[in-house]
Amino acid sequence: MTLAKRPFISPLGRDIERFLSYKRALGCRYISEEVVLRIFDRYLVQRRIRTARSVTPGIIVGFLKSRPHHHPGSYNEFLGVVRVLFCWLVVRGVVDRSPVLARRRRASRLRTPVILQPEHIRRLLDLAGGLSDTTCGELRGPTYRTVFAVLYALGLRVGEACRLVVRDVDWGRRLLVIRESKFGKSRLVPFGPRLGAVLTGYLDTRRARSGSSAMDDPLFCVMQGHPLTRQMIGRVFRQLRSELGIVLPKDASPPRVHDLRSYPDRRIIPIRSIRTACAQGARLDRPLAHAG
């Protein structure tokens, strides 16, 4: 879900900008929520709403119905973002009461993650490595093969992999530095020699094609200077998953790229645990127990 970052132009535009600034001052990233608010802002303009107090429960219901929510989670996300916005507006005195009266939709069933087997991963990496370049991107094969390998081996979130830059790879200690991730936390993720060889080979291939990389350049990109996005990675994964030979139980959902994290043999080490281990003289190339 993406939307170009244009100024908010509805009567609630300034208040929405202040609300986003408030949330981010608290350490919230509010990326997908901003997209929802931009869609809401555009809807208010289309409905010719003139003031914040003109937003009625019917307007909110109309906004929720205007989007193709195929799953309860999508509907509930839109509802939740708008509800939090208007609760904040009530506290600020912009409106007297919240017009958000709609109820959440109940999920009929919880989605069970698909556990990908090693043979599925090998097939995925082979298919990704065979992707050809297009007019919109180069080195697609090496890039997506390396991204999927990192997601599977280290259990990163897709957004975390997209935000990595070249300087986030600590070759001396064989660590990835994950900065300001979920809940504003950072952590260090160690990688082994095999994944290190994959990363080294990818960067060597990229330098041979595009020249040297600056330390702040995206680690994964198919267009010079532009990092991969979650949508791009998810789109390629959906294109390849039908060729993985996965046998799903009846009524099971097909795997998502997020399911690459569903692999038990991984270690994610918070930065404070690394600092404690260093203070105690532990070696960073030795497995450390998880410490939350």
C-alpha cells in the first residue's frame, strides 16, 4: 500500500500533520498509518467536507466502505487509525466528540504461517537468482536472491531489510546493525560465514556493475540509489511462490514473504545484550542466548 507524499489538503490537513508529528515524537514510525490518513484526507476532499466538525459517523462509514477490504485485518487497520486520530482531536478540542462509531470486524479465522522447508528455500533462491534485468531495474537476480537469503537466515522483517545501508554491515564482527526498528528499538544480528559469503558476492557484483558504493547507499537496490520496498519484495515473492512446489492443507492461505521468518534456528541479539557480553569478555562470533 503506497501513496505519493503530497501535502494534506482537506480541512483536517494541518491537524493530521500535527497528529503524525506527535506520534513520531513518541517514537512511532507511523508509515502505514500515514498512508491510511492520506487516503482519508483525499476522501474528505472528494466529499467536499469543509470543517472538522462536518465529519459525521456516516462519512466515516462511507470512507471505510470506499476501500476494497478483502480481509477483516485491512478494515480494522483503517478503522483503528481513524479512531485514534479523532480521539486525539477530541483531546485537542478540535472536535467535541469522535464520529467514529463503527465496530471492528471479527476475523473468521487466524492465519497459520507456512513453514517453508529447506528444499523450498533452495528452489526460491534458484528462481530469484534467475530473474532477468528490466528497464526499471538491474541486478534483479543477485539482489532478490540475497534479500530472500537474509530474510530466511536471519529472520529480519521485510522493512528492516529494506532500510539497511552499506554501513550497517559490520564485517569485522560479522553483524548486521538493525536501526530503529519496531517500537524504536535497535539490535545487532550476527551472521555466519556462508551468509557472509553471499553478501560479499552480491556487493562485489554490484560494484563491478555500478562502481563503488557509498556507506549510506541502500544495501539492496535494483535502481541506482533507490532501495527496495516491501511492496517490491512481496510482489516478486508472490510471482515465484507458485513454482516452489508447496503442498498446502485444505483452506490454507498461500505463503507470504513474512513467512520466511518462521524458522526456529536463528539468533537475534539486542544491542544491550551485545554490550553486556563485550563487557564480560565474550566473543561475538560465539552463539549468545536470546535476551529480551
